[in-house]
Amino acid sequence: MEDKTQYDIDCVLLEPIDTNGYATDEHQMERLVRDGWPQDQARILVIARNKIRDVMADLNNIIEG
């Protein structure tokens, strides 16, 4: 999984799927598990994606604020 790891993480963070422009948590979990990630690690990546997006939104608000 070494070469795929960065690609998979990038897909988790960037893949557009839902009407908000981001993949739903359920879709990302299914995709990661299908691609060979253990369920618990896939869940951690999805949670991390959400936290990163929250931080980025906060930073944008500070910069624009």
C-alpha cells in the first residue's frame, strides 16, 4: 500500500461526490475499504478529512475576517 497511500489520502480529502462538493463519509468509507484499507483506518481517514476541512474553514474565516 506504500505507493497508493498518498493517492488514497488525497482522494479522501479532495474527491467531489455530494452536493456540497465533497464525498460523503459513507462513500469514502466504502471506497477505502474496497481499495484494501482496514475499516478502522478508513474511518480514521474520514474523520481526519472532516477535521482538516473544519480547520481550513476556520483559517479562511480568520484570513477573510
